Amino acid sequence: MSTVSMRRVVVTGMGAISPLGVGAEALWQGLREGRSAIGPLQHPDAGRLRVKIAAQVPASFDPTANIDERTLIMLDRTSEFALHAAREAVTQSGLDFSQGQTGARTAVVVGTGVGGETTQDEQSKRLYGENSQRAHPLSIVRVMTNASASQISIAYGLRGPTFAVASACASANHAIIQAAQMIRYGLADVAVTGGTEACLTYGALRAWEAMRVLADDTCRPFSINRRGLVLGEGAGIFVLESMEHAQARGAVILAELAGVGMTADATDIVMPSANGSSAAMSQALADAGLAPQDVDYINAHGTGTLANDVTESRAIRLAFGAHADRLAVSSTKSMHGHALGASGALELVAVVGALRDSVVPPTANLDQADPACDLDYVPNIAREMPVRAALSNSFAFGGLNAVLALKRAP
């Protein structure tokens, strides 16, 4: 994909709600410290579950802090996360959407893998478990996949293209890519985008248990003794702008979103393909005008499952050749868990932090690398090093791959 005549896209705001705390800075500082937020599952039905760990947003998160009561009653937990993260991102960007045509020229694209699962689970329990004759009257507006995107649009009067993206664990990256492409091609000047997920319900946990991919101790990506993934939750929301728009208003630019890559494996619904994911990485490099040797860091998909970690390691070698041995690669899911459709957004906070502060977050819990995972995974302790450019990988069930290429702020 050529970037000739296309507008450059930059990040001017970011916000997050994560298991490491409220705010993007809380997330980034926790990752820099190598602090894992995985712990005992706090859930009324935890005693009925085999797996009793998760990465949960702290109980100190107060959904009423910045959301009025009239709006709050219409929100699933997924949308609560998204609105709080969006407020932080918009505030950091310094944008005033009431000025001129800014609101009309701003898109909203939000990814979620599951959507309003908390509401769905509660209403199913009410109807089937308690034999209630009616559902809550606001169930549909809470459950619908586009709820978070629409609520952000309403909150700020954003009248540009607004929609949701649902592609399992690649949802956030796919959403960010769609937002960036609209800016590149002139369909919008600004976009509010990212991912959100609140999937720690009894029904969802039971379903993941049935797949036998959940760890029962902690998340150990690339480790010889890894036992699977650990579910998480949260949201990451970003403000993207065209370079011209950001510079014209004197905005502080956090990073440049320089390239994107998207592929489908077209092989298996759950087993990843090194060819598909390496092709997405190569596309992102080409789109960004980067040679493999220009990249210093990859935030890996790194779920901690047996198949994913080996396949991703192989894919990185396919895409980067000899330079793979000089890359710093880490999986921050070892700290914030696997937040499904929000994971790519939480990980983008880590990539922007790495570019900005010249610090690569570690892969926590990595005590002994799997010989089949033979890259530099920055074990346990963050590394100070120059980061000129970085990739963020998201690979989803269904064989869907979405990769972001970022450069240090110009």
C-alpha cells in the first residue's frame, strides 16, 4: 500500500482504564515497573469456576465520576470504560469539538470483541434463571455492539462516520486502522478510536474454560512453563489527527501512526498461521516506509498459549529476517491480561510510551524461555533503549491479523 498523496496520521491524545489503574499514565507506569495486575478473581460466582484468576479493573474505578446519571443508566460496563478513557484522551488532545467544523469532521470507531456482555449475562440470568417475564427496557441500547462508539459521539457532538468494529482479539487494532484510513484519505480530520471490553462474566468465563486455554496460575508468554492466557478487561481510547490539523493548532504530538497491515490466515478458526501474521507485519512496514532494521521494538500479541507464542515468534522471523535477533519483543498481556477486543488499545498505550520515553516494557513472569521461542523477550525488567519505530501486533480467532507501525513523534 503506497502512502503517496495520503495524509500523515498522528496521535494527540490517549486514555485508558485497565487492571493497572485508572488512566493511561497508571497503565504505562505499571508496565514500566513490570507489575502484573493478575490476581484472584473477584466475582460472585468465582466459587463455581475452575479458573479463579483474572486481570480486573480495580474496584476503585467509579463509573459515576464523569458520567451523569441519565447517561449512566443506558451504559453497559463496556461503555462506561470507553467513555472514561475517551474523556482522558480528548482532554489530553486539547481539542474543542464545538469550534468550527471539527465535530462534523471527527470520526468515532471503537472495537469490541464481545460488546455488552455484562448486560447480556445479567438479563439471561434474569430470564432463564429467575423466570422473569421481562428484560430491562434499556437492554438493547446497553448490549448493542456500537453502543460505545455511539455514546462517545453523543458525548462530544461528533458527527463524522461513527461505527463499531468486531473482530475478536484484533478489534481494537482494526478499529484504529479504519479511523486512520479515514483521516489519510480525507474523510475525516480527527478520529476518536480504540477498543473496550468487559468480558469477566460467569457465562463468558465458563465458555473460555471450556476451550481449555486459560492459565490457572498467571500469564507467562514465551515461557517454557506457560499454561495459557488470563482474561482481562478495560479500554484504551485515542485521538488521531492528520499531521496538518494537529500542527495548525499547535497540538502536542505523542507519536505518528505511520503504517498498517491487515491479513486473514484463511486456514483455521483458532490455530494461528505464521504466514498470515508475518504478511500483516510486512504490510505494515511497507505502508510506513520502514525497513526491518528501522524497527527497535515489537509489542507482541503474546497470549501465553502454547500455539500462539511459537507461531508469533516464527512469524517475526519471517517478516524481519536476520534483524529479528536485534529486536526487543515483549508481551504486556503478562501484566494487564488479555482484554480481547480492548487488548490492542491497551498495548498501543505501551507502544506510545516506549517511543516517548525510550523504555521498552518487559514480559513479566518469564523465568525460562521456550527454546521454540528464540527472540529477545525483555524478561521481567523494563529496558531503557532508543525506540525509533515499533510494531503492535494483534492476531485474532478467525485467523484475523491487524498490525500497527508507529514512529517517534516528529
